[in-house]
Amino acid sequence: MTDRVLILGGRGRIGRSVAQDIATHTQAKITITGRTLGTVQGDDFPLLVLDLAEVDKLREAIANSDIVVHCAGPFHYRDANVLKLCIEQGVNYVDVSDHRSFTKKALNYHQQAVDAGVTAIVNTGIFPGISNSMARQGIEQFHEPEQVHLSYLVAGSGGAGVTVMRTTFLGLQHPFEAWINGQWQLVKPYSEREVITFPSPYKRSGVYWFDMPETFTIPQAFPNVKTVITKFGSVPDFYNHLTWIAAHVFPKSLMQRHSAIEFLSHVSHLMTDVTNVFSGIGVAVRAEVTGKINGQTAVYSSTLLHENTAVASGYGAGSIAQLLLSGQLKKPGVWPVEAALTTDLFTQTMASRNIKIEQQLRS
């Protein structure tokens, strides 16, 4: 029988990228969902009109699927009802979630998923997602891993829609806890700029503290790690300065209004329509792990570059869906990707997608 994949939010740019990846690497029958009928150019997938608030219709759609991929962000405000319904129906689950509040809600269903024999993998896009597996690969090089430093850089819009802009501005609203020197410390979003060396054409670019779920999922998965740093930046660099102003100058009351987030998101997306022409829409990830090998301190760094951020995110989620469908990944429970995906499977799926990850170990 043909496997059936349901992609929630499949009309969005990331959702479509996930659908294309799964179609490329499996024989599954793919259905995408959207809240309205509309027209989607360039898609060959059946469209199911579905709002996540239509619980009965959602339950039926999940029951008729072998795997559900949740791409309907932003995830800041999402509950974990889709995951809950998947567990009730015995259907495996993948998502591209990228916010700690949602990740914590999802992880609360771990035991229910174990009992139901359901494998649910969260945070599977590009960052978090592929980046987390890069971190795991680095951690495994050490007898005593100590620090993980993850840096993300996106050019222009990243090939994604307004939802990604919303995610950025929503991430500026509150200080967040980061795991630093073995304890939780409050960090201000978009603070402590660092200049990081990325692969060409980005080279040396600025990144800032940004609230990501891997700040707590990595130390949970690898308790020996004492510090996890997650920083994000944009190209061109003037977007970083505008975002810094939104985080540190705009009144907090303004940044917590839905109308303000919508206005800033749409204006930013219009701006990237102009700058995409010369900046591109690519992504760069740098994962640097510091630790000890035979008592000697060393640094393992890995870098990834892709010309389209949305497509790279599709690779991340699509590869997990592929492994679940093939039976190569079976781990009942709710897991962040770095706790479920072995490095061997990770390197195999990335190689099959022509993703090159450059690695260096230096002492």
C-alpha cells in the first residue's frame, strides 16, 4: 500500500519545500492543507482546505494518514493538539517548530506517545533541525563535550513567507533562559553581537542571541554540555541593526501587540523583496563544539551553506519523514531531532540531498 503523508500548512513556502522533498525521496501520496482554496502555482499535490481549529475535520484527516508533518507556523501561539490527535490515532508526527514554548508543550506528550507506539520528532527544519544534528555530530567527537555554539545566518527573506518574519519579531518580545556555565541565565534577545566566519559568500557576519528551543533541548539530550549558545543574524547587515532597534528601542508594550508584529512583518517582507535581488535567499549554519579529547581541549566546527533557506528546511523535515516511512527511524516518544536521529542516518540523508557539511577539528 502507498504511504499517505499529510502536510499541515503545505501551501506555505516551507511546507511546499517539505512536500517536494518527500515526493523526491519517497513514493508516498502527499496531501497538503491550507485554510482557503486559492491557487498554488507549481504544486502537484492535492489540497485539503482545513483550519486547525476544525478539530473533527483535522482528526479525520490525521486518521487517513500514515504520517503528519506540521508546518503551520508560527509556533509561538500553537498548542500541541495536532500532536495529541496523532498520538490518539497512532500516526507518526514531524514538525518544523522553532519556539521553546511549543517544544515544551510537545515534549509533555512523551509518555503518551511511547504508550501508543508513535514516533514524534519536533524541530526538524534547518535551524532548529539540521543544525541540531550538526551539533550532535560535534558532541560525539569528544570524551568531555563542554560548549555548543550555534550560529545561523539568513540572507534576505530566506525564500520563506511572512510567517518567518513574524517568528523573528515574536522572538524579540521577552528575555529567555540560556544554559551557560552549567546554570540557567536570562539573556536579552538580539544582544551581544558576535562576528562569525561563515562560508563564502557570507564570510564574516554579525549574529546575536536569539531564543531557540535547542538552548534547552541540547543540554537535556547531552547533560555533560555546560553551555549552549544560539545566535542569529541577517544579510544585508542593516537588517540586524533594524532588528536590534526593534528589540531594544521600541517600547515593549508595542512589540507585544499583534498589530505591531503584523505591520513589522509585512513591511520587512516587502523590503526583502527588493534586497533579495542582490543578497540572495540562502542560509549558513555554523556549529562549533568545544570539549576535551584525552584531556586536551579541542574545537570541532562544522558549516553548512545552501542557496535557499526554505528548501534547506524542507530537506530537514523531509529527510525525517523519509526515515519514518522507510522504518529506518522508529523511536516511540516525543523527541527533539538531535535526541532521535543518529549521526549515521543524518549523514546519509544529507548526502542523498547533496548537502555538503564542511568539518574541522583543531586543538
